[in-house]
Amino acid sequence: MRTTINVSNELMNALIERTKAHTKTQAIETAIREFLGKKAIEDLISLSGKIDIDQDWRKDEEAELNEYKNHR
């Protein structure tokens, strides 16, 4: 997707240097991917202690597989 943005030369040069990108597009795409990855990790961390995971999931999975086999 083509997008026009205004970024200061100082900021763009720092981004290119930091990302070791060969083009401005590559630098911006790298920065966006890194940002989104960081936010995804933050979202997962924020769920800590909020999700109850059944520790005996193997037994439940086996029961589901057996039920599936019996209905075939």
C-alpha cells in the first residue's frame, strides 16, 4: 500500500541506521513489525493471572478424540 507520510530527516536517518535497512520503506516496515510484536507481548503479559488453564488438558483432549472416533 502506498502511503505518504512526513517524517523528519533526523528521525528517518536514525531509524535507517538503527534498523540497518537499505531503504526507507524497509526501515519503516521493520519498525512497525517490531512495534506490533512488542505490543502483542505486552498484551500477553497483561493476561498473566487472568486465565485459568486446566492442568489436566491431556485427559480432556483424549476424551474429545475418543468421542470424535465414536461418532465417525
